[in-house]
Amino acid sequence: MLQAPRADIVVNTAAFENLPLVKATGFREYDARWLFGPDINLLGIQALGLGLGTYIHELGHSRIVVGHDYRSYSLTIKQALTLGLIGAGCEVLDIGLALTPTAYFAQFDLDAPCVAMVTASHNENGWTGVKMGAQRPLTFGPDEMGRLRDIVLAGTWKERPGGKLTHIDGVGERYIADAASRTSLSRPLKVVCACGNGTAGAFAPEALRRMGVAVVVEMDCELDHSFPKYNPNPEDSVMLHAMAQAVRDYNADLALGFDGDGDRCGVVDDEGEEIFADKIGLMLARDLSALHSDATFVVDVKSTGLFATDEVLKSNGATTVYWKTGHSYIKRKTAELGALAGFEKSGHFFFNPPIGRGYDCGIVSAAAILAMLDRNPGKKLSDLKKALPVAYTSLTMSPHCADELKYGVVDDVVAEYKALQARGETILGRRITELITVNGVRVALEDGSWVLVRASSNKPEIVVVVESARSEDDMRALFREEVKPRLAKRAEVGAYNQEI
């Protein structure tokens, strides 16, 4: 019988080889993420499998899809997780190397209600984690993660007989065929496919070719778990800049970039200009709302305020709901409202039928973008972007803040902004018109500009985004003169991953 996990076990000791290590901080709001070694060991992963298997039995299920991303340690971690799931009496369907949306697709393809995808997503090497769900196409949220955490940390899992493992072939091929079927291009396009040497390199180039892309320029599509150039994250400026250069070098129509586990898609237009995902979402919402009258869209609080003010969306009868950042939150809200699509600034897009199955898939998102171009013959992606109202939105910036401190810091900032509004004070000369506090605080200003401060759901960081309705210089001022000094007063807040 495996012992209950401990949090005080040290790497390179006998205890590390004999006892499960699981630190509570790995159980995040909607998935699990640890540094492999310091925060969790293989026996800890096995304990996680036992806990997950016990929990899905509580929910009335036992059949579960598992897959793993392309990192040097992911297969080993998946095997340890599988041992725990089998010990808990689960029927494990192993689909092998996969993107996260491949695993989601497999839930439908194999008629399995549950999923456990071993991936650290876009986190740097050294991280591991599991994205889980038991009600397709939804994934776990805070309630489910809290129950799983309690089972695992207390060691109150229940071992059952009847567990078994089946290796399933062909899911990856069927996933590519399904994603590619979402569009069939009638215009010749040259597309840069950027994968950052991550798992998407085994799936995305072929899917784009099957969609009818005339020329696929493969950029860092060879799988290499050392990530020799940069981390595969199309929200980071390093990858976006490389994509932009490739568009210019190859005179391409656009670049599509995929993150480490393939559930997000980043975009660069034909002029080599990076388009943040919320602006791509607005372009897609305009396009789709013309085809689907009175459509509802869900967007996260990091996204541009243009969704609420855009005249095209209004004329098409579209409704936009702002909701909590996080793939699980937006996915769940999109399903709950029966929305046509959900868009997250990080690049997680969720399309309900007839466009998709409700889960986030970077390749299905790519298909939607290509279909939008196909429906606008004679127009380039840059033309569609220039047709949007002007707003100057920052990169997503993340100062370090320990997991056990970040929520308290954000709560203090929320209280400060509430007090500012109550006193009628201004921010850079502008009155506060609204505070959206479903996820940190989004401070809306009277000219349409806004600033956001929230706690990251999956890393020891605070998340900062600003948007100006005036100019790029004003956008920088909102960060440098308002948000950054406010956070800098707190010793718990460290260096930023990137700044404007």
C-alpha cells in the first residue's frame, strides 16, 4: 500500500526513492503543475493516479484516456500515472504521444468520459503536469481540483481490482483528419507553421497541408525536447518575433504558431506584424457573427475592450460576456451559455458546433482563421486587422510572486482600486468607470482604456495587461506610471518575464 504523500522529501536521498513526494502548490485552479524532482517524484505521480482514479469512480466513471507531450520525462511520468490509475481500478486507454487536444478528441473518438493529459503546456523544461477532465469537453475547475488535492494529500484513495491498460493506435491520424476537415481552402496561401520544436510539430504541418494550404513553410517543426531556440509559447515575444521574421523571409501570407501542447495558436500577418490572440478573436467574432445571427461570445478579462464596443458585432446582434481567465473557466462558460465561441487572450479558442466540439485546439483555431481568409477573397489578413477599431494592447507581463503570496497581493490591489473609485480619484487623468472583479481586477477608464492585475492560475506569478484607446505611448504610461509602481511597493513582487 503506497503511503500518503509528504512535502518534505529531498531529491537525491533514499526517501526520495521510497516515498511519494507531492507538494500542495501543484494543485492549481484548473490543472496540476509541478517542477519534476523538487516538487513531485514518480511515486508522487503514482499517488496522483490513485487519487484521480478514486475521484473519477466517485463521479461514476472508470474509462480514461491518457497521453503525453514531447519532453524527455513525460513518458515516464505518464507510466507512473497509469500505474496509479490501474491500481484504482480504471480502464486506461493510452494514445501515446499526443497534443492536449488530441487527448480531448480521443474522449469522443473512443467514447471515454475522462482524460488525463501529461503536459507542462508552455512552461519551461523541468515542469510537468496533468490536464484532467471527467465531462467532455470540459476540464476540471477549482471544485474538482480541490477534491482531487484532498484525496491525494491525505492518501485516502481506494485501490480497486479490475484496472487494465490498452494501447490505442491511430488516434493521432484520426485527430489530424478531423481537425483538417474543418476547412478546405479555395485560395492559394503560403503559411509559416511554427512549432518551437514542441509536440505540435508532429501534427500541425500535415493538418495544414490537408486543409489545402498551398505552401507550408515548416519552422522548427522537428521535435526536440531541449527546445534549442526558445520555449514553444506563441504568447511570448521571442517566438512571435521569429514568426514575424519568417513571414518576411518567405513572403508568406501569415504565420501560425503552436504552443508546447498544441491547444493554442498564435498569429502573425502578411506584413510581419504580430496579432495578439484577442484581436484575432475579434476578427473571428466579426466573421462568424455574420454567418450565425445573434451569436454569443465569451472572452477573458485579459482581452481587448473592443469586444464590448465594436459596431460590427452590434450590427450582427452579437453578445459578448467577459469572464475569468483560464482555459477551464472560458471553456465551461462557453458551454454553459451555449456560446458560439470563447476566446482567451493567451490563444485558447473554444468553438462549439458546428465549428468545433467545445474544447481548445490550436489546429482547429488555425482552420477557423484560414476559413475566415477564404471567405474574404482579395483581402489579406493585414486588411482584416486594419479594419478593426484602434486599440493599443500590451503583451501579457508577469512579475514573479510566490504561489502562497500572489492571491493576497492581488486582493490588496483590488481593494486599492475600489478605494480609488470610491474617492473619485483618477488614473492618469481619467475617471474609473467600472471594476470587473471576477478574476483579479480589470479597471476600466472613461476613455475605453483599462488595466488588469490578476494572479496566474498555473505559475508563481502575477499577470498584468494594459490597453490604451489613445496611443502606444499612453499604453506604456499606463504600465510604467500606474501598474508597475503600484506593484513595486510590495516586496513580494519580483522581476517581470517581459515588459513594454
